[in-house]
Amino acid sequence: MQRDKFFKEIENLNHPNEKLIKTHCSYCGMQCGMNLRVNTVSNKIIGVEPR
């Protein structure tokens, strides 16, 4: 979960016909966690969010 500037937990929003897939970034080798937002109807990635 993300945290805002006051360290409260913020959940990623779930929208109809979308799901969040947990993965990581392999760009620099730090393996930062992120969620891919996928449209379940078109089966396409529509966004990326921090985990």
C-alpha cells in the first residue's frame, strides 16, 4: 500500500472491469514493487501504480 505525507495507508482503488497485478520493475536492479492496472475486458495494461 502507498503512504501519503502523513503516513496513512492508502489503498489502490479497484474499478469495475479492472484488476491489479503485482509485479516489480527491473530497470535498475532495485526490484521496486508496482501494480499493473489491467482491463479485464480488453486484457490490456492501462496503468502502473506503486505498491
